[in-house]
Amino acid sequence: MTIVSPASATFVGGPSLPQERRLVTPIPGPESRKRAERKAQAVAAGVGATIPVYTVAAGGGVLVDVDGNSLIDFGSGIAVTGVGNAAPRIVEAVTAQVAVFTHTCFTVAPYDSYVDVAEALNRLTPGDHVKRSALFNSGAEAVENAVKIARHYTGKQAVVAFDHAYHGRTNLTMGLTAKNQPYKNGFGPFAPEIYRAPLSYPLRDGGLSGAEAAKRAITLIEKQIGASNLAAIIIEPIQGEGGFIVPAEGFLPALQAWANENGVVFIADEVQTGFARTGTMFASEQFGIVPDLIVTAKGIAGGLPLSAVTGRAEIMDAPQVGGLGGTYGGNPLACVAALAAIETYEQEDLAARARAIGEILFEKLGALRDADPRVAEVRGRGAMVAIELVDPETGEPDAALTGKVAAAAHAAGVVLLTCGTYGNVIRFLPPLSIPDHLLIEGLDVVAEAVANA
């Protein structure tokens, strides 16, 4: 394929992009390096970049950078573009909406699309009980509001989060988040009345069953906090930044049962797991739990900023009028994007596509695990899968190896994200629009990077 000068090129994104890995310069290329120099002079140093290439187009399973390189996308903007970048329904819906009005503030002059999104979330989320929804901008903002709602409803203040959890970067959500570096270091003090309980982490639990891990957590909660003081438990059904940790069978149902018995609001943070990512619309469905409140964001609107709290009507309706809201929450552009994304998830059965992607991920990565003892585990569900890398002699996390693998993948044209409390997990979050040939090619690149690291 002929590459024209990036300075004069016109790129068309979305599904029309050639679905190929193509390197025409080193990664990053000269034009991206120029922009990185501008970034260093204009943008706060604390705002980093996983792979410093500057994007001009994206769609299907690729990102195209300003130098004309086409990279395989295994990140989806951290699980945001599940329907694919510039997905046709979203482009059409947002284009039509922006020509009509861009903002009124729903709490000043409401509009239909906000209510439409709330109705869709009430229908889609687990459970057949009566529900209400409220819309916000980011996952962290929705988590904060879920905690606010739970505290108001119960009249209690304490909140329990879990080891390895990630819930955001605002003050309250940093307190809920377990990982210090880079998310918390130097930013305290954090909000009070936040406590941490041990998670079910099968690889590192020494054979502890889900029921046993739940008993361990509940015993700690009862001893150190007391149910009479506890407003809410918040947990990711499958942890995201913490390392794609899938709890042992029975762990989540036991926690929910205890919460229900003790008047504690059970909050599922499905910011990363939601919207078909794990092979069902929400990961909670796979664990047999029905959360009191469920927090969503990321994949909800195909890249536009939107988040939500959805839950039992009696809990959601507890705060006073005016107690929930915000200037931009449920912006009309984001709402129509969400409606178009939900239509795409349902009509194109992207949950089934996530399961098919998962089969390929587990097959390829399982072969890698079988061939290399440094790959301790392949875990996840659907199109949310990770490998944990360790020193094979000690079983200790190997963050250095993980960094080498990610760097080699980036240099070879694959956008790859790491995670985990110990920095030793590589996560795979391809868009659900990625074609099989690109998925397999990208996994071959990663396998080669592991072999050579």
C-alpha cells in the first residue's frame, strides 16, 4: 500500500480502514516524536502515554498514526471502543444530534435521550426488580455517586473495597483503589471510612475455594468494621487494573448473600467488564449475582464520555431532589452515542463475538503458557483476558519481563496494555470489531515478544 505524506494525507476512520498491521517508520515515527516534544511543553508531566504514537484514524481492529503506521489495537482505549472506533451507528447518531443541540443540562431543561438511556440500562442490567438510573461523565464519578447513594439509603458511612481494586482517581475513588503507584502516591489524605478486604485470587490463594475466600473476607469485615456501620461493599466482578483477577466460584454470591442479610448495599463496578466485554452484557450474569447497584462507563457510548449508576428503585430514589446530577452528566451527544452503541451490541450480538474472541485468546495464550513457564496463568472471560508473568523458580511477579514484552510488542506495531498490582500482567482488550486474522497476527507478535524477552 502506498503511504502519502502524513502532513497532506486524508484519513478515513471507522470500518473503512484497511485491517492490516503496517509499519512504515520505527515506533514512534518522526511525526509522533515531534508531537511528543510539543506535549512535553504543553501538557502536565503527570499525563503519560502507553505508546507515544499520535492517532489520526482508527476503526475495526487498528489505529493509524500520524506517520502512516497501522497498529493492531489490543487496548480499545482501555475497553471503551467495544463496538469499534467510529462505529457507523454512533457516527450517524452523534452527527445528527450535534446539528440540533449540544447541551442544555438535563437538570435544567431535560431531553428524551437521557431518559431513553436510563430505560435501556434498567432493562439490560441484571435482575427483574424495579430500577432507576442516573447518568454521569466518568467511571470514577459514577462510583462516587454509587457510594453517596448507598450511604444516604442506609444512613451508614463505612465502605469496603478489595485488594487489587481499581475504582478511579478522584479523592474518594483513590481511597477505594488499592494500587499506590502511580494512582495514589503523594495525593493523600484520602476520604475516610474506607476499608479493604482480601479478594479471592486463585493463583495466589493456595487453593482457597470461593466460599473459603468469602468467609475470610466476611470475618475481617465483621471483626474490624461491623455490619451495623457498613453502607456498602463495592467490587469488580473481574478486576481490571488489578490484573484481570477472576474470583473463585462461589466468592461473589457468598459476599452478596451476606450483604443482603445485613442491610449492606452490594455495588458491582462493571466499568471495565460491562457491555458485552466478557461474553455477556454484564459480567455479574456469569457469577450468578444481582447487584443492588451497578456502575457502568467505558463501553457504554463508543468513546464518548458517559457513565451511569443503575439499581434498585428504593435505593436510587433515596437521595433528595438535587442530590444527584451535574453540569455535563448525560450530555445529549453521549446519550445518543450510548443508544447507538447499545443497539449495535444487541443487533450484532457482540456478546457472542466477545466469546468467539475469547476462544482464540485462550487457545493462543494457552499454548504460550504451556510452552513457557514464565506465563503463570491465562485468565479472564470473553474479550477480557490476561497473562500473568512470573519468575518460574520463585513464582514471584516479574514486572521487568512484562515491560520488555510490552515494549517489543509496541515496536512491532501492537498496542498492548499492562496491569496488575505488581505490574506483571499483560491484558488483552481488543475491540469486538477486530477481524480474526488481525487478532491472531497480534497474538503471534506477543508470543514472539515473550519468547525473545
